[in-house]
Amino acid sequence: MRMILLVSILTAILGTTLYQVKIGIDQRESELLALERDIRSTEREIAVLEAEWAHLSRPERVLELSNRLLEMQPIPEDRVLPIDAIPMRILPRFDDPVTDIGVITLLPPETAPRDLTRIAATPDDRISLKTGSTTPQ
């Protein structure tokens, strides 16, 4: 008698647990299907937007819009400068003990403090590491 009662209670507990697991799986499956529907819908929207972008960014349409709205003209030749007109950047001398070129600081292998050479508007500007004063040479 006890055995039958024990097996009945165990069967009821296992049946309830199995039912709860089934309900949880069904709920997660419905959430998965909803997410898959959302993904397919979003993919269709992306495809439509890509087709619209391709249509709107056609070169002949962009050229017609730029001619009509911007009224742009070609640059006259007297407005174009030769490459020699561009000022060249001052390059550091790599025999300097410490060279500061803006973003990159090149340090020597020794750690003894010496003069700091700053690359600035004029290549002769020097700054002393000990005093911090700038002295043109």
C-alpha cells in the first residue's frame, strides 16, 4: 500500500514537472517564431531600402541634381596651385637626444636629461629640459 502511494505521488510530481517543461518549451518556441518573423521583416525592409538607395544614388541623377541645385562650375586653371606652392613639413634630425614632433616623441636609449629639441614654426626654436625656457638660436 505504501509503495503504491509513493509511486502515485512520484508520478504526479514527475507529470507536473513534465507539463511545466512542455509549457516553457512552447512559450520559447513561440518567442523564437516571433523573432524569426521580425528578422524576415527587417531583411525585407533592408532590401527595399538598398534598392531605393541604388535608385536615388544613380550617377546621372546625382549629376543632374548637382547641376540643377548647386549650380557648380569647373575650377578655372588660374585657381589651381602647383605642388611647389605647398609648404613642406620640417623633418626632425634623428641625432637629437629628444625630438618632439607633435604626436610622436622619439626618446634616446639613455635616460640622462639633456636638451629637448622642439619642432615648431622655425626649426631653430629649442627648449631646455632643465629650465623649461625657450631660447631661439
